Amino acid sequence: MILTERYLPITQQKNADDVIIIKNLHKSFGSNAVLNGIDLTVEKGENLVVLGKSGSGKSVLIKCLVALITPDEGEISVLGTPIDGLNYSALNALRIKVGFLFQTAALYDSMTVAENLAFPLKRHFKNLTDKEREDRIKAVLDDVGLVEAIDKMPSELSGGMRKRIGLARTLILEPEIVLYDEPTTGLDTITSREISELIVDIQQKRKTTAIIITHDMACARLTSDRIAVLNEGVIHAEGTYNELEQSKDKWVQSFFNV
Amino acid sequence: MKPKTIIAEPRRELFPGLKSAFANTGEATVFALRFFKEVFVPPYEWKELLKQCFKIGYKSLTLVAITGFIMGLVLTLQSRPTMAEFGAESWIPGMVSISLVREIAPVITALICAGKISSGIGAELGSMKVTEQIDAMEVSGINPFKYLVVTRIVAATLMIPLLVIFADAVGIVGSYIGININGDVSMRRFFAQAVNSLDFIDLIPATIKTFFFGFFIGFIGCFKGYNAAQGTESVGKAANSAVVTASLGIFIMDMLAVQITDFLY
């Protein structure tokens, strides 16, 4: 019997363009099954938007990719490395290549913006001189348009600024993949648009691959190369924004007919 | 005939608190083992350790000084009438210094620090957990346990004994002032008597136990904060639980320390 690709072990699926491969991913919290067999691949350089209602397991999905949450079942390969069974130092080496922007930005409250950005740099790029480190911080702050905030504390920043600084901290390690957890939640329409444009700008300038978790359709339209719609713990539909907009499926339509 | 509906009674757990106590003990043991595994392995976070030593040690000096002074003063004022009845006023410096060094200063200072430091660490780490700052460290390839937990526990273990020694000294000064409120004893005579009454047997076990107090204060604060649940309510719970557990632990450890000291000497 010939096994279909769906059932092949992750290590035997060799498509050089697939930087993230998720196979049959399951995760439950107590009796609440959140992910019920997710199958998903993301190609190099692609922006994949994952749509789903609140509590549908979108954030759980991307947290599984960086091993913040351990799945109950299934396989995950990131940049050709199966993450299951990696030891702590190998996992950390992989995490450096995968940036993660948290919904709350998760800036370190006790540090200034510059210190927030220097914190991972000092630990992973120990050979940099103070000047080189400072230049790199300024360059990444310039990319997100917030050089003037370099000496501010996180408490002095607005919601949109916090997201931008969070993104700068993610980008400072020059990741190949960026995972965005609801990047526009809690922001006004104009700031949301600015953040969405920044995501596209980063993809084009830095050639990153991204998974963007959102339920903001404007953000999905602007940032997506492809969209995966999550429902009851599985990928319900996949396609480009225009394809899904034309879909007759009621669940898919419920996102577009808001 | 309508069938009789049988509604199953919800399953009742016997001693639900006991289950959670065992679970907590297990988690705390794993947390402690992880600390001992990581504390000796490089890279070391020296800068953060120094910062925490400053925060825990230097920033607690005023509080410990006031408490130590009042302990010495009150102990002297309260014991003086009774000692005077037996004509043993001259024993006050020795009695106060032994009481302070062996028991009162270590326990009271540790309790004060449990309130200030353990709750502070619990609230700080709890809030970092809730706002995903600990996860942010983890995903950027930095070991948050080493940076946040190891440094705080080591700093508390090193600083509490120093704070206790400081409280001993200030307490004896408080006693000197207390004895001079209604009397006239020279400083030289008072301190000579206070220090001469002390033996290494008074000092060594008392100092050793303060290292354990310090470790426990830091450990409980970190354990409660690092394992805080989601939501802002859990930050308050972590801080509160840290103080209660640390204070209770200090009394239990003190009781054990006294038994061990009595057995050995």
C-alpha cells in the first residue's frame, strides 16, 4: 500500500520551500479539545493568516511551534527541524530563528526600550561591541519608525507603539520566521492599518516567512498571501483572500460578512 | 409509564485539599531540583545577581534597622523591671545580646523580609507571567529560570544573613539606648558585657539558619510568582501566598534548627 503524503513521517516530507510543517496536531486542556488534528504547511517567504473566532486555538497553534505549549499528539517541523525531542539548548537555537510578537507585546516593564532590545542581543551576539549593538538597535527602531522612543519606558508608550517596539525586539535577532499573535487587537483602525503595513514591509524587506493570527479582516486582507480558517480545532478552509471571499461556505462567509 | 430518570450524583473527592497539597509539594520539589541543576551551570547572570543583591539587601536596610532598633529597645525596657526585682540588671546586656543573636533577630528579620521580599518577588514574577514577559524571554532563546529565579534565590540566600547580622548590631545599640533611659551605663561597659556574653555557639548556628531562611524566602517568592495562573487576580494570590508560606516555613525551620542545635551542642 502506498502511503499518502499526509501519513508520511515529517522527516520524509522533503519540500525545500516548506519552512513550517504541521501534521495531525492535537491539543486539549482538560476535557476541552482545542486542536483536533491540524495539518498545515507554510512556504518560505509566505505570509499565512490564520483566521478563527476567539478561543478557537489560534494562539495555541503558534505557541506549539515555539514549544511554549507541548502538543498532545502530532508532528511539527520548523526550518527542517522536528521540534519534538529537541533538547533545551537546541530548542533555544531554533527559537532565535523564530520571532514571536505577543498580543500584549510583552515588553519587559523594568527596562527601557533600548534595554528591551539589547537584552536578547547581549545574550546571542556576545561579540558585538557597544557601538555595534547601539547601531543595530537604532536600525531596527528605524525600521518600525520609533527611533525617538529609544530611552522611554514601556509604561510611557501607547498600545500601537508597544506593538512596534515588541516587533522591533522580535526583529533584532533577524529571525527567518515571525509569528504574530493578534497584532492589531486593541488598536484603533488607523494604527491597525499601520501595523498591517509594517508586517508587509518586513516581509518584503527582510524576506521573512510569517504566520499571522487574527480575526481582523482588514489585517488579513492587507497582510495575507494565503488564509487558513480554523473551526472546531481543524483547518476548515484554505485559500487566498479573494478565493475565500467568494466561498459559499457559511462558516467562511461569517468572517467576510461582518 | 414514564421511565424513572436517574441523575448520577457528582463524584465527591475525599480530602480534595490533600490532593492539591501533594501536587504543590511535588511541583515545589521539581522547582527546587531545577534550581540546584541550573545554579552551577554557566552562563551566569552576574549583573542581574548584583542588582537583586542591591534590591534585597541595600533596599531593606532601613526597614531592618528600624525593626532591629525597636527589638533591642523594647526587650530591654520590658525585661528591666523583672531583672531589677532579682537585682540582676547587670545581666541585661548579655541577656539581650544572646536573645537577639540566637533567636529574635534572625526570626523577626526573616519575617520582615518574608513580607517585603517574598511578596515582592511573587508579585513581580507573577505579573511578568501574566503579561507574557516570561514567555517572551523563553521564545527569544533566553532561559528565564536562570535570569529571574536563580538570581533572586541566590541573592536572598546571601543577603538575609547579612541583614540579620546588621539587625543584631542595631538591636544591641537599641538596647544600650533603652538601658540608658532610666539609668547610666557607659557605652564601653555595655558593649563589653554584651559581646563577652556571646559565644561562637550562639553565633554560628544562628547564622547558618539564616542562610536557610534566605533561601526559603527567595524560593517561595519565585515558586509562587513563576507558577502564577493567568489573570491579574493570580498576581495578588501569588504575593499573598508567598508571604504566608514563607512566614510559616520560617517558624518551622526555626523550630527544627533549635532542635538540631540542642542535639549537637
